Amino acid sequence: MMVTTSTDSWQSLVAACRALSVACAIEQIHSGEDALQIIIDGFNTDCGPDLVIIDIQLLGDAGYTVLHHVRADPMLRRLAVILMADIITDRDREQGRMAHQFLTKPGPGGTWHQIASAIARELARGQVVGMSRGAHGRKRASRIGIVHVAGDEVDRERFYQAFTLSELGCELRGLGSASEVLLYLNRIEPYAQAFRPRLIVLDLSSPRVNGRSVLTMIKTTGRFASIPVIMLLPAAQIAEATIYQPLGAVECLAKPDDLHALAQLIASFSHWLVGSSTGLSTRR
């Protein structure tokens, strides 16, 4: 699921969905242009959103542009779109008449359970139709996965072994350089069928990957900026967390030497696959 709203509203919505046990990933997008690009890109891949929530208060007319584009395209029009605003005006109702629902955002101190419940109802009724389709238009399961970036093949292989032990239950893609990350995220050959990762892990065990430049590239590219990035550091370098957190890393973690300990750490990434907060932390 994709939501275009402020960070505070996104965090409140994530918390409400968790409280109601709504099982879905909630990805924050910062602009209508990025939202539309992700929807279009997702049509022929397995990573398109199943539901789009547009905060009209934040996006204004750009939000209606996304809605109208989706509804005008025969291949996209079945995508469920929910609009929300602090106050719904007559103009909003007219402009947003093609949306599935138009909901009022809660005021200060209010609860987001109404919007979380609307999301749950859409999922329960089976009205949500994702953008990934097979040859006959049938919806395919959305691919959920992690991208692991490490400059040394030995580090990538060890991470894969630990990932297998973790039984995390998603896909893993290993990449070896900043250029591969750029090709992969832009779905340029040989990665034309790449899934959009729910999480990127930058493994700095090897100096072959410049963590600062890769992180900066991700966080300064609009359509990638919302993807959570975890920095995996050798224990002796964990103090460098102060470098990466201001650049947008959601966590900076010490990489365990023990394979089973690494597997446990990877298993803890599960919350990033089903919606997450933006809190920054350093764990040893």
C-alpha cells in the first residue's frame, strides 16, 4: 500500500493499522509525481501498490491529478484509491468523486482507527486490485523482498546463508556495487524485472561499497527516498552510525560474527516488511 502524506500522519496510520492487525506494508511517498511514477512502473512488475491513499491537504491538485490519471487509464483504473483531508469541501467531493472513499483525517490527538478500518475493509472485501497482472489480467501476488548490498562476494554469500536460516519468508537480492544498485532500482537490464525492495541493507564489511554515497543516492532520489535503509557495520566501526543516521539510515547495526546471531538479526527486520516507523536507532 502506498500513502502520500506527512511523516507524522504516516506514522499515526502505521500505528493504527498495527493496532487493528491490518497486515499490509505502508510505504510513504512524498509527492504526486513520485506516486504516479511508482504506479505506472509497477504495472508490468510484481511490486505495484494494491491501494493508494492520497492526502489532499498535502498534495492539493497534484493528488487529484494522480486520481484522474489512474481512472483515465484502462489498465490502471481498477486500482483502489482513498482520499483524505482535514476538511472535505464541495470542491473536494466533486474533484474526488472517482475515488473509492473520501475520509476525514483525525484532528490533533484524534484516532486514525477510522482510516485503518477503511483499509481493512477494502482488503477484506477483496476490492483492492493490485497493478501486477498475469497474461489474462489476474492479479499476481505482490513480491516482498530485501536488497542486500556488499562489495565482497563472501559477505553476500554469508548473508544469504544467514537469511536462509532466519526463515524470514521473503525474497532476497544481493548486489555488489553502487552501479548495480542504480541499475536495479531503475529496473535497467539485467534488472528489468526487479521487485521494489521493502528494505535495503548496506553491508559495510568491505570497503568496496561506499556506504555514504550509496545512501545519499537513494535518499536524494524522490521515488527511492521512502525505502528504509539499514547500515550493517563491523562492530569496531559502530561509532560511525553518527555519520549515516543524519543521511537517512533508519538503523545502524553491528554485524555479528556468528552466523546464527546474524540470522537472528535478519529475522528482526520483519517489521520493515509490513510497515514501519521512521525512528532511528543504533543496536549492538
